[in-house]
Amino acid sequence: MESNEKLKVQYSLEVVPKKEQQIASLQIALLWIGAGLGLAAIFSGNTLAGLGLKNGLLTIIVGMLVGSVPMYFMSRIGTREGVSGMIATRASFGIRGSFFPSLCNALQLIGWTAVMILMAAEACVSLKFAGVLGNRDFWIILIGLITTVNALLKHNHLKWFQIFTVGATLILSIIMTYAVLSTVNVADLMDKKPKGHLTFSLGLDYVIGMCLSWVPLVADYSRYARNINGAAHATYWGYALSSIWMYFVGLLCTIATGLWNASPIPIMGALGLGIPGLLIIFFSTVTTAFLDVFSAGVSASNLFPKFSERRLVFIAGVSGTLISLVFPIDKYQSFLLILGAVFIPIESIVLVDYFLIRKHLKPADLTKPEGSYWYRGGVNLVAFVAFVVGFALYEVSYFQAWPIGSSFISLIITAVLYYFLMRLLHRDQFSKVRSSGIYKNHAAG
């Protein structure tokens, strides 16, 4: 248990000492399996039903295997450098410039908290309880309270809590999957004509957008891992495989029942899986919302360093709960697209900056005015130019419905533009890093 207590509030802005990087790869895997085995994944599988079962499954597999790659590389940064995701952005965006991705991340995590709480509350209401138990707002407040308290206390009981909740979710998911496959004829559904006009490229953007919304969180946990390669693989495969599974279940249930764009609980209820589905929702909400609320506090620490992380975590939990009281769940697809439009260029810049330009971070300069990451007034204008171009390309390609998908266009163009602008305007950054030899020393896992 000692190693699990390292997930405390003391290293939000500092580098985690090597001696305290003691979390096993299995625990990292459990963390991301729990994130993948969630209500949001089932609901997202629902949104892909317009592609049909065959094309929908292909979209899920391709999107997850591709979209989870940035999670793999961000995990390596976190473990190798011992920093959180938002502190890592200081190298590319500048110390003050990193406030922008930190703000975006805190807002999107509070938004995800609201989404998870709302969907869980609506699932409870759908069971038709009498009295106050049938009131959606009651469930929102109760679930929000449990989620916030859990995020505040979780660092003291992370390992065993994970084993219990993820284990329970796994068992229930296996039961649910078996029941679904026993109820429907998959072969017949493969040829069923899809309802709607969802394209492959748009579906791919949905899936990749979900993956990329997790990327800023990855280093918040991998920074405590003891093994670089082990943590990176645990993050990638833990999230990708569990998400493919739950996306497929959501897709299959929707096509089998014909309940399009509905909450997962009515769909599972139509297949006789109401109680297992509700239990999955409870355990997955508790597990996943912890990541959202806790990392929202970590991200906000970069914006408000004088506030304690516990206070920021509390504010994030309360904010997510209040937002969920008015969040329109039918706007969920648009929410994912907005996240993709913002975080694809941000993560493209961060990964290119680290792996192709710097290849290591200088801990002392992460908080040092006039240091390597100060640029001009604490802001790297090159990063913001590349971001604006990448964001604009995503929006244009989305509305023009380009066949190769908005995500790929934004990711590649942002990366290329940032690299060559840095080469042109900050060439000294390349030469200093390449002559230092530090990357070689840090590369072993």
C-alpha cells in the first residue's frame, strides 16, 4: 500500500523523485481498463450504430488502435520525466503559454465529470423508483457527492479500490456480453441496413476524439510508475482493448434493439440486462469520474499554484455536479467533436516537441523565468500558430466532410508545421538538446 500513497497532492508542479516511482504496470493497466469499461464507452458505441454492425466494428477497432497511440507516448513522457501532463506542456507552449492547454483540460474534465454523473443519474431514474428515488436531480447530487469524496480520498486506498471496482465491472461486463450474444443473432445483424447517414470518417473522429480526451491525463498517473515500457503498454492496451469491447457491446445492443440514440439503460433493459447494466454504470462511474475530477485538480494547479490541490479537486467535483444538472445529453456527439478539435493539435505539438525536438525535459527550467521554456514573455508563439492552424483545419475538414477524416489532417499538419517553424525560429533548441546526451540516459525503461 505504501506505493499507492504516493498519489498525493505534493507533486502537481514538481518532478516526482525516482525513488517514489513505485507503482506497478498492473496497477496502471487496471486504471485504464476501468476507464475503458465505462458507461461513456457503451454510449459512444451507441452513437456509431448509423454505420451498421460491420462498418461500426471496423471503425471502433481502427479508431481505438490509432487513437490510443498518443496515450502510449504520453505515458512514456510521464514516467521518464516524472511530470504531470500539463507541466509537460510548458516545454512546448511556454511556462505561461501552458495555461491555455491547462484551462482547456480542466474544463473538458469537468465536462466529462458532468457527462458521467448525468448518464448515471438518468440510468437510475429509468428504473422507475418511487418518490425521491425517482428524481433525477436527487441522483445527480448523490452521485456527484460520492464522486467528489472518492476523488479527495482515493490516494489512500487506490490499489484495493481499483481491484474491487475494476474486477466487479469486468465480471458484470462478461455476464452482460454473454447475455447479449445469447440473445441476438450477430450474423443476421451484420447485414442489417444501418439507420442514419453516419460516415466512416465522422465515426472515426468520434472514436479518436474519445481517446485524445484522455491523453492529457495519462502522465498524471504514469509519472508514479516504476517502469517506462511497462506503464506505456499497460496504458495503451488496457484502455484500447477494454474500450473496443464496450464500444462493441453498445453498438451491438443498439442495432439489436432498434433503440437509436437512447441511454444505455433502456437498451440493456430491453435485453433483460437492467440490473447488471445499472451495476456496471455505478462501478464505472465511480472509477472513471475519479480520473476526471482528480486530474482536473492537477491541471488547475498549473493555473492556480497557490491553491491546494485538494481544494481544486473539490471545486472540480462540485462544478461537474452543478453542470450535470443542466447538461443536454443529446449534445454528447458535438461535445466529443469539440474535444477532438482542441486536443488533437495540442497533443500533436506536445509529442512532436518532446520526441523529435527536445527528447528530454530540464526540470529546473519548468518553473524558471528566462529559462529554456520562457520563450518571449513565457509564451511560445510557434505553438499557438500551429495550434490555430490545426484547429482551423479540423473544423474545415469536418464541415466539408473530407474522406480521410478531420483528426488525421489536424494531427499531421499541426505536427509538420510546428516542427519546421521551431526549426526555423528556435533552431538553438535542437542543437542544445542533441548535444547533451541526456536522451540516451533516460531512454531505458
